Amino acid sequence: MSAFICPICKAPLTKEDRLYRCENGHSFDRAKSGYVNLLTPDKMNSKTPGDGKEMVASRKAFLDKGYYAPLREKLAETARSVAPASPLYLDAGCGTGYYTKAVADALENPHILGVDISKHAVNLSAKSEKRGEFAVASVYDLPLADESADLITNVFSPMAHDEYFRVMKKGAHLIYVVPASSHLMGLKALLYENPYLNKEEDVVYDGFTQIDKIKLEFDMTLRSSEDILSLFTMTPYFWRSPKGAEEKIKNTSALRDRAEFCVLVFEK
């Protein structure tokens, strides 16, 4: 039996060799890498929702070089401190699986789930973490039963408050990672005439109690224009930078920057 539920009728899904199937006859093919597409047509905002192949490849290239390793370690450490034994763990917006695997390794006998709206991202997650189940799905319509999850991590994905609250057990934890005010100011200074600070604010979410706020800061030196371009391509700046931004990056051989994150821990 899978921890995922049918996105059409909400019945439990059974995982078979080549598909997922519910008792009402709905079935969903498994890709070669093992993931399943549970994003129904009415939940798609385009033909290929989420990050495209280029953005996902850039994220993998950047993360695999270890630039964000301190965040990965802090996330795993924090998850270990709040999760029970044998938790149902969901990575909401799992991306390439970079953080999913680290958290899973830190937990005791977890049932690992990951969802992302990008099929390109989920495909990489399924390849990198064979212990888990991965699905193309929206965080605003999670294919999970009510009050089933012990732990959710969310790194830079939307805060789908209502859905997280629905699927989390009472006493479960949500770890939400957001950029702090001065995150990547070096990259912004390269791209913009007047680089701006990120808005940083404490938000109250109904039904959740914030039990911790961890500020994580570290310096990093990107060692090539290719690495700078990978970082640029995986960020929102890729969509809203001025003309000529990519050319500036290609002419920059190294970039010293500072990563700043807020790791927010909530309890239901």
C-alpha cells in the first residue's frame, strides 16, 4: 500500500510494478525512474507546469557542487530533532531530491514521500532516492490522507498552509526554509543597478505554533561563470533580470557571495 491517495476519488493507492491503482479502478503509470504523475488536468496551469528542464538541470549542477551544503546539514539536523521514530516524511516541493535524501538519512526508519509540480524535478528525485515514493503533484492539492504526515519540509516552495494543516497529524512539524533579507546580495549587485533586500517578516499561520527560528548565514565563492549561471538560472531572478544579465554573468569568472536563510519550525 502506498501513502499516496488517488487524486480523483481520494481512495488509498496500491503501488504495483508499473502503476499505482485505487480500488475504484483509477490507475496512474509509473515512469521508468519510479515516480508517478498524480497531477490531474484541472490542476495544471500549463502543458508542462513548474520548473523546466533547464532550470532543474541548473539547480542540480549548483547543488551537487556543495555550495548549499550547510543548509542541507542544518535542515537534516533540525528534522532529526523534531521527528518521531518511523515518521511519514513529506518533502513538499522536493525539487531534485537534494534535501530529501539528507533529511531521510537523518531520520529513524522514515517513510519518504516527495512531491513537486515539475516532472523534470520529480524524475531526478526518484532517481536519487530509491527508498522514497515521488509524485508530480501540487502542494495546494496534496495526494495524502488527512492527518497522515509526521513531518513536512518545504525549501523555497509555496506555503500551502491549508493543505499542510490538513495532511499533518496533531503534534507534527513543518520546517519551512525561506531566504533572509540579504540573501545573495552579491548576485543581485551583479544583475541590478540598485540591488534590493528581501522582505523578511514573521507571519502567523492559523493552527501552527512557531517553535523555532534559526538564522543560517555562510559565505561562498562561486568558482566559475558556469556556476554563477547555474545559480542565476535556478533563482527567480532568471525571470525578472534586466537585458544583458546573462552576458554579465558569462563575463564574470568568480563571485564571492553570502547565503542567508531563515529555517522556521512550526508545530501543529
